[in-house]
Amino acid sequence: MILPSHIAIIMDGNGRWGLKKYNDRNKGHYYGLQNINKVIEHCIKLKIKYLTLYTFSTENWNRPKKEINYLFYLFKYFYKKNFNKLNKNNIRIKFIGDLINIPKDLKPIIKKIQEKTKKNNAITVVFAFNYGAKSELINAFKSILKNKNKVINEELITNNLYTKNIPDPDILIRTGGNKRLSNFLLWQLSYAELFFVNKNWPDFNFLDLKKIVNTFTSIKRKFGGLNE
Ligand code: FPP
């Protein structure tokens, strides 16, 4: 039985959840953040080594300013409330995305989180923040051009992505009921098994995750071959 080593999640449905329960989209983000902490624990229990979470996409700038500001506020809240515990629990945290064009006050926090947790090894949690797969690929091609690389191959592109040194996800989970990839890890998800869950993110729980992991272990992955 092969266990997944990397799970990537599109945590969709926060807004709908918040509107339905509290008539407030931002409340959905708040409880979505609480669920991140729980799901990290679940993943450790299931011996997952990498968890990548889509926290803010390059397209999320199109949302109302109030919601964007709340997400950035939550980011700082997350750091204040959870960082020490996550660090103590041996969790390594990484960020991928365009970390240049983000609010100035978040940059030193990101730097500190990555630096302080870099030797932790219970699990690596990757926050995709101001992330978009298309701009990630454009950046990769730009740096390949700049370095005048003559031989273009899979390894070269992989090594120029934000996810350099992170194995590709085995599983993609999207909550919230929609079946799309929304510009998330388009290169890295080439051979991932896709799971779409009808629950909104704040309601996604250990049993949901366990069921997905169990299903994954029963799938014969062929990577384009026959694998009889
Ligand atoms: C998608 O739901 C969710 C997001 C755009 C943000 C995800 C953020 C969190 C879970 C919490 C914030 C965490 C950090 C670390 C800042 P949606 O708003 O698109 O939901 P909808 O489809 O119901 O509108």
C-alpha cells in the first residue's frame, strides 16, 4: 500500500459558509483558518509529509478591498496565535507565490516563519500566497531565458518553479463543490489524483480526509504506462 506523501488543497467555500451561518463572508475565512490548524494535525496523524494550501491567489486581488484586507489581517492573526505552537510541533512552513507584490508588513513575518521553521521535519506546510500557476510558469521561463539555458527539459522547468525541491502532489482536494483547478499548481498536478468534495472548507474534517487517503491507496497509478 502506497501512502500519499503530498496533499494539495483548494480550500473553497469559506465565503458561502460564512454567509449561510453568520451572514458574513469573512466569518467563513476566520473558521477556514481554524480548520487549517486542524487539518495540519490530521495530516501529521496520517503521516503526510507535505501539505500545500491555496491561501491567496493572484486572482483574489479582484475581490472587494474589505475582504482582501481581512485575509491579510487573518494572516497576521495566524502568525500571532499559532506560530509558536506550530514551531514547537516541529512543523516546517514554506511560502510559494509572488512574495514581492504583497503588503510590506507581511514580508518580514514570512521571512521569520520560514527561517525559524526550516529545520523542522514533522511535516512541511506550504502556503500558496499571492500564487498563480501561470505567473509561476512565466517567471520560470524568464529565469531560464536570463540564464541562457540551452537544453530545455522537464527538470529545468521544475527547478525554476516556486516549488523547487518540493515533490509533486499525489492528491489534490478541492472543497466547496466546484470542479476546477483555478490556476493552482498546473505543472505540478500533472499526475495527481483529483478529489472534489461537496462540503465547504470550514466543515472539511478528519473523516473526509481519511476517506480520500484510503481511496488513494486503492488506486493503481500508472503515470501513462500500463503497470499490469
Ligand atoms: C476560498 O473560499 C478561500 C480563500 C480565497 C481564502 C482561503 C483562506 C483561508 C482558509 C483562511 C486564511 C488563511 C491565511 C493563512 C491567511 P471562497 O471565499 O472563494 O468561498 P466561496 O466560493 O464560497 O465564495
